[in-house]
Amino acid sequence: MDGTWNGLPHYKPSDPAFRNTLFWWHEGYDWRTDNPPNLSVTGRRLDAPAPPLATDEHANAGWTSDQNHAFMLAGIFIPTPGCWQITGDYKGDRLTFVVLVR
């Protein structure tokens, strides 16, 4: 992986923003007591001025066949191609990464 997201879809044909869904995991997250999860996702473009990244109204819970190891899903809308810094914050624990959107 080279940190590039190529060919992201548009949520609607009339909407120029690029859509992606991010999966987040946090030790101790319990979908039964924190649903929807208290996860916030923010983003800003690093290489040029742009509106901030937008998100769905709230994150959602997800799990596979093992409901004791749930994860969080967050829908994001990236307004322009470019270099983006994205940060997830769950109860004060933050994870930040940088991705190039083409």
C-alpha cells in the first residue's frame, strides 16, 4: 500500500465529493453500550486550500460472527482530490493518518 486512494466513488452523481467508509477498532469498545459509537472523524487537506472533510451524522457499529470484538464504521465525504490528513477520535484516543486522494 502506498497511501493512495484511487477511484473513490461519488455518493451521488450530482455530488462532486468522494465517498469512503472507514473501519475503526478500539480495545474495550462495546456496541451494546455505545451505539451509535462516540467516534468523531475530521479531516483537512494539506497541499491546498479546501473545505473540510464531511462525515455521516454519526458512526455505526459493526461486527462479524464474533459480537464481542465489534468495530466502528464512519462514512466520510472528501470534497476534492489531494493530500488529506484524517483523524479519528474515540473517547480522547486519536489516530491520524495521511492519504493521497486521486
